Amino acid sequence: MIIKVPPTRPRRPFPPSTYWMASLLTATTLGIAMVYRRQPQFQFYEKRGVIPPSEPTEFVLVPGGGHPSSCFHKVTAQLKKHGHNVHAFTLPGVGERAGELTPATGLSTHIDDVVHRLEERDLRDVVLVGHSYAGMVITGVADRVPERIRHLIYLDAVQPRNGQNLLQAQPLATRVTAVTRRSFIRGTEVNMLPTDETIRFLGLTSEDDVSWARRNLTPHPWKAFNEPLRLRSSEIIRTVGSTKIYTHRSASGAYRAGLMTRAERKQAWVAFAAHDLMLTDSELVTEMLINAASNAAGELHQHSR
């Protein structure tokens, strides 16, 4: 018996468009996977409650560019409620001290002013907090009077090296200066004009916060952004000890710009918040400041036992 097997039909080739779509899909999938692998994976700070201190902490709060000390009004009230001592300093030429603005007002002026206030009030064992631009200031202050500083806290702040100005220490700051414009006041070049663009950049959206910003923000002396930081000890941050608090956007930007190592990424405290988080997320900031200070004093470790 002979069985006839029907001849197999030749396979039709896929149309060229099918191969093109398959190649595009594969390339897109691989591209997304590679981009995802390059994304820095941060551990966001989770609220854990405030660790009661064994004794009150001396907090000194230094605001960033164009901000008066009242930007910390919510955090100040909450820190005091927890039994801490709080001193918030407005920098010369800004806020209620805008009348002190001169062409000579710069980073060294701000460092000198904070040092003078610490010495005048004889403040010691201080937890020194700087927001944004004030990271430049608190680094310089710690270099000048390290014996008065217990710990530094960089609140979404610049972390400079010796010889750097703001734009060198934080290249992303060039976007800020572009958005917030520059002008002149009595012959002094200023930046951070309190415009709607500036307020949006700061992440202020609630009616109360926007209203506060329009009433209180002032231009900032440009020289302070452009003047390099001169340190006596390039290891001062490591010597004194510090906690770095980032917002999610600044953390990602710092990592991609090479300003944060993998080890630093793991140690960073990252908050899902706006740049002006002391206004938008004051309770979270209060908790982070207290726990960072307690951690510096070794109290978090003792409490966990």
C-alpha cells in the first residue's frame, strides 16, 4: 500500500513591515530596560515617629536663597513643641534684612554673619541646618568654628568642596538662575526674583504657602552664588559629621550629575517632597531633623535596643 504525502507548502515570508515592527519592539524593550537599570534606586524616608531626646538640642536654621528665617516658622514651632531650642537666622541682604544689601554682600558676608551670631549668643553643641544655597554657608561656618558644631544637616542643600562656588558645586543650580532671572537693585546684581516662576520652582502650591512666598521672598545677591568657598580644612564635613536630606528630584539629579556616590545614595535620606519642604511638609522635616540630631548623639541606636 502506498501512502501519498501531500507536498508541503513553502512558508510564506513575513512582510517587511512585520520584521521592522519586531525589531523596533525589541530595541524599545531593551532601551527601557537599560534606562531602568540606570535609574538610581533610593530608599525613601519613612515616618517612624520622633525619638525623644535625652536633652534639648540647639538647632540653628539657615534659609536658602531669597528666603527669610520665617520660612522655618512651621518647623520652628514644632521643634519647640518637642522641647528643643531653635534659632533661625535671616542672612544679610535678604528678607527683613534686604536693606543691608550692598555690592559687597556675598557668601563670605553670610558666613561671617552666622559665625558672629553663634559667638554673640555663645551657642555650642549646635545642630546647624542649611536649606538649599545655605549648604554653602553652613559648610563655611563649620570650617570657622567647628568647636561649636555638633552636626550639620543639609536640607535639600548644596554640598560644596573647597574652592567651589554654588554653580560649580551644584551644576543644576544653573537652571535655577535661568528660571528665577537676574536684575539690579541699587547697583547690586541680584537673582531669585520672587516671580511666579520662582514660586513654581520652589514647589509651593497651596494658597497659604504661595501667599507667604509673595509677601516674604526677596531677591538674593548674585555675588553669594558666584563667590567660591574658601575652607581651612577640606575634610570639615567629614570631621564634624553630617546628614544629607534630599527631595526625590534633587537626589536623582545629584546622582546622575555624579555628585553622589552609590554609598552616599544608600545613606541619603530622601523625601518625596517639594524643594521648599520646610513649608510644604513641615511635620516630616521636623521629624527628620530631630531624628538626625538624635542619631548624631547616638540616641537612635540606644532607643532601638
